[in-house]
Amino acid sequence: MRRYRTALLSVGILFLSFVLCRFAFFDLHRMKDWPVVLLIAGGAILGVSALFRSRYLPLFAALGYPLSFAAGVIFQYDYAGPAGGMTLNSIWIIWTAVYALVLCIGAVMEMIAHRALERRSS
């Protein structure tokens, strides 16, 4: 159980972040499905990283969710739809892009840490 402590902590942080972003901050984004999509993506990353006993990637997946949401709220803008009729908002694009970037940074950090560990052991 001790070796899965980071993964379990990350699952708790991710789920709490989802509940806050989806329900408590609903008025900021008005999306019902997209927070769930990003939760599933983050959960999948957490599951894979737990199988490989990753140390950093679970934390990046868990903390990246609320941080990328905050970036989406801060940098969102409205724009006209393709036909010019509807006004659309960019929060989902920014939220997704920043979350993907944070996950990539976490994966790179994990690879760097793994290579450093390999060098020390040989």
C-alpha cells in the first residue's frame, strides 16, 4: 500500500478538483461534459502511472487539472462561431491545452527521474 501512496493521494486530489470545477465553479464555465472528459483523461493517466509506479506523473495529473482550469478561466475569451451567429468561449480549449502541456511536462520529469535513477544504480 505504501508504494501506491502517491497514486492514491493523486486520485483524491483529482476527484476533489473535479467536484469543485464541475459543480462549485459551474457558473464560470457552464460546461457539463468537458470536466468529465478531462477527469477521465486524468484518471487514465493516473491508472497507467500507478501501474508503472511513477512518482511525479500522478502529481502532475492531479494538480494539473485545477491549475489548467484556473488558466482557462483567467485567459478565456469569447469569439464568433464559424457562421458568425453564435458566440463561443475558449475556456475548454485553454483548459485542455494547458492540461495536456502539464501532463507532458510530468511525463518528461518522470523520464528524467527514471534515467537519473538508472545512472545512479549502474
